[in-house]
Amino acid sequence: MVTAQAPSILIVDDTPNNIRVLFDILDRAGFNLAVVKSGEMALEKLPLIQPDLILLDIMMPGMDGFETCRRLKADPTSKDIPIIFMTVLSDLESKVKGLQMGAVDYITKPIQVEEVMARVNVHLALRTAQIQLMNEVSERRQAEERLKQTLQELQKTQTQLIQSEKMSALGQLVAGVAHEINNPVNFIGGNLSHAREYTQDLLNLVQLYEEHYPQPVPEVLAEIEAMEWDFLREDLPKLINSMQVGVDRLQQILLSLRIFSRTDETEMKLADLHQGLDSTLMILGYRLKAHSERPAIDIIKKYGNLPLVECYSGQLNQVFMNILSNAIDGLEQAIHSHKKFAPAITIQTEAVEGDRVAIRIIDNGWGIPPEVQKRIFEPFFTTKPVDKGTGLGLAISYQIVAEKHQGSLQCVSELGQGSEFAILIPLQQG
């Protein structure tokens, strides 16, 4: 069976008779005792003794009890040890002075056994209770900190799972849509060149007929007037050309969708970030156009000369999508709040310090309040209505940039001036 260690007491007194009396009383009670005969010795030996209680004489040569107490209470390692003064002084002023300096009690001389034991036991019990309480508080704080860390890890894991599922589903959906649309678009695009050639052949043939038979029969003349032949001959090539423009546009959108949907990549690859930005802008094009409630949002590109970057390009495209979508939301909110301005988003890219690239997305909306800026990267934090946002977009973006690419994502915003999101990632990983 383990026996609890007896409390230790340090006696500080320069009078041999007082020391002998106290030692006899406390030794019989089973305490661990240490004795020094001056305040200077007490300060020197204290780190080695580490007592639970100090009995300190006031009237000593050299450093008196008051000064010794002051120094003990000024030291963080000894300030919590209870000090009981021993004195023949009975005036109230001396007692108040000692208590104000940090002593917990007094023992008056001549020393009485009952008084010594009563005061020592009370303050040792209080000291024990204080230590137990401090330990419990410390353990509770540690438990709370562990719980907080566990909750953060849980949120982080949950965010990663949601992001993984979302990106996988999005990638499959976009890739599937792109594949299904690609075949008919290629079919139309491949036949347009033949349609243009056949149309031109027919127009040339009609022109040849007009040259050799300038006076058609009345039935043909009536049909020519009914179909507005001159307009049809001029408009048909334009119609074919406009169809080609539409097919080219569809092919660009499909390319952007394929670039954007690179969400299932398991290895990093060298990628053109400008291509990723442009594909994201093309997908968001419908949100940038003017409509009845607001003017068009201008996109200002200030692209630097970027080398290819080793990255998960699909995941970075998702970051671009999240930040640009938030910028559009912010601009629309500023417009609805009657801010007078020309809404614009500026995208700046540059190589910095030789081994990193920076992408800055800047809007000129209302900006983000400081209290919101502190929390924008927290999972599930959002200022949008329930049906408008999940609070995961920027949290996911932060994880992609900081953890997947060993980079940084920062927000700088000033109310009334707009917001800037700065992405900084290394050119190469590892």
C-alpha cells in the first residue's frame, strides 16, 4: 500500500530555543522539517526544499521577516507557498503589514503547542485543497483543450470528406455532361464545313442560271419574289458563319468544363494556372453578364508571365470558383445596397521570389467586416442565408491551398473599398 508523503515545513528563525520548541512539536506530529537561521538562507535553500508551508520569524538580524516574505511572494516559484509569521509583536500595525505582504497567519511568542498545531493544520489543509483545485482546473483546461482539438479535427475531417465527395460528384457530372454534349457538337462542327461548301455551290449554280436565263418564267419569278431571294442569297452564308461561331463557342466551353473537372487527379501535374482561371471565368460567364437588376461585372486580367505549376489543377480551379463566386456575391450585394460604382473583379498573377506564384482576386464591393474576416476560413461559418451558402467554400479552399499545396490563402479587406484574396503556392512541391 502506498503511504501519502507527509507535508514539509520550513522553519526560518535565528533563536535556538524557538527552533528546538517548534521542531519538537512538529516532529512529533510527523511533518518533514527543514530549518534555516536567516532570510538569506531561506531564499537560497528554498528551491531545494520546496516546502508546503513556511514558519517565518519577523525579528531577525540582516534581512527581517517582512523583507524575506516580500521576496518570496515576488518569486513565481514560491509566491503560492503559505507563510505564517512568528513574532512577539502584538501591535495591530505589524500584523496588518505582514498580512498585506502576503502572510496567511500569525503565531505569537511564547509558542503554544495547541496554537501552533491548529494554525499549521488549517493552512496545510487549505494549501492541499488549493493544490487539488489548481490540479483539477489544470486537468479540466487540458480536457477542454483536447476536446477543442478533437472538435477541430472532426470538423476538418468532415470538411475534407464533404469536399472530396463534392469534387468527385462535380467532376463526374461535368465530365459526363461534357462527354454527352461533345459528340453532337463535333458532329455539327464537322458537317458545317460541308454545308458551307454545298451552299456556296448551290449559290454559284443559281448565279450561273441567272446569267444564262435572265428572264425566268412567271411561276419562277413569283417564287423568287416570295422567298426574297436577294436577302436569302446574302444572309445564308452569314447564317452558316454564325453557326460556326456557335460551335466554336460550345467547343471552348466543353474544353473549359474538361479543364475544370480535373477533380479526380491522384497525382500532381504541371498545369497552366491561367488556363484554369480562364476556364473558371467561362463557366461563370452567365453571372458576369448584365441583366435587369445590375450592369455587367467587368473582369480585368493582369496576368504575369507564369511558368507551369506543379499542382492538383482541378482542386485549384475549385478554389478559383469559390473565391470568384464570393466576389460576384459581394458585388451584387453592394449594388443592391445602392453603392454607386462600376462593379469589377481584377485578377493579378505573378511569379514571386523565384520559387512561388501569387494569384490575387480583387473586387471593389463593400468589403468584409473585421469580425467576419477573423472567421471566414472556419468550416460551416457563413453570413449568407441558409439556402444560399454552406460555409464550406472558403474552408475547403483554405485546406486545398494550405494543406494540399503547402501554400497560403489570405484575405485583406476594408469596408467600403472591397476585398482581396491572395493565393501563394510554390512552383514545385516537396
